[in-house]
Amino acid sequence: MAIEASFTSTNDEFPLAEVFEKFPSSKVELDRVVPTNHAIIPYFWLQLDNSSEVSMDGINHPGLNDLKIVDRVEDEALIRIEWDLDYESVLKAILETGVSLMSAIGKEDKWTFDVRGEDQQDISDFQSYCNECNIPIELVQLHALSPMHSGNEYDLTEAQREALTLAYARGYFDSPRDASQDEVADELGITRQAFASRLRRGMRRLVSSTIIHSPSE
């Protein structure tokens, strides 16, 4: 059974520690941190007040190769990171063990990491790796996850399931979006209107089955 665990770590041990030296009252949230073939393609949102000037100049850390500002939306800036994975950190531990990083949120005093493993051993291996490499982490929460349901259990049609799955995989639900309705519809070989209809009806059935618990229309 899948296991999800929350760990905290002191801020100065993580490669983005110097962000808080420059923006002490800010909040950092890693976005789309996806381990794939031993590579991490990450972005993070830096939350500031509206008047703050955003610059990554002067932020240097042995765990970072590059920081680049991608976008600014009101009081948040989207930053792209190029990590140096020779540096031992929580991210290196994730790549070297069998866990997946679900979320990572940093403030001035600490980071909170949520990771998921296929079983208890994956979580134990992650902890052991961090301990052996002197990466300070503290387990604060651990719980088993219920088995994932198939689309059929939510009364989705095959077309709705396919539309929802592809939209998720292409980043349609991400912020900012990585794909538009037109792009996903083209990949499915249908019109944008047809895709939008499948998406809307599929999401309605998901909400009905998982939150409202009423019969699907």
C-alpha cells in the first residue's frame, strides 16, 4: 500500500536558502518537481508583496547552477531552477531512492516536504539515505493511502477518461498551463468544443462520485 510522509528540514541546508536571505518574509513553493530518468525539471513560485523587486542576482549556492525568472503575476514570481545534483540535499535523496516528491514549501525558518512511496520500505530508504548523507530531516506525519480507483468506478465514459487523463498529462490543469484546449483537442483528434464538453462532463461525474456522492447524470 502506498505511503505518504511529511518531513521538515532546516532552511539553511537546502539549496534555496539564500532566497530567504534576500527575501526574508517570502514563501517558496516548488512546482512540478518531477523525477524522470534521474533528472529534475523544476520551477518554484516565490511569493512576495506587490512592491517587491524580483532579481535572482547574488543568489549563489553549491546546489544551484542557475536561476531564471520566467514570469511575474501580481505578488508571485515563477522561477526556473537548474540544480547541481552533485550536491547532497533532499532532492538528491529523492532521485536516489524510490520516493516521489509531492510538494515542497519553504519559509524563512524551515522547509516542509511531502513524499510518497509504494510502501513503508521506500520511506525508510529515503530516511536512511538522508541520515547517511547528513541531510537533516524530521518525520512529522506518516499515513497509508487508499488504493487508487479506476475511471470506471467513477462512471466515466472512455472518451471522458481519455480527455481527462491526457489533459492532466499535458499540464492543462497546471498553473500556469502547459497546454491549451486546442492543443489537447488536436492530440485527441477532436474539435476544441468536443474536448471542452468531454472535460466538463467528466469533471462533473468525478465531483458527483467523489464529493457529492450522488448518482451521475
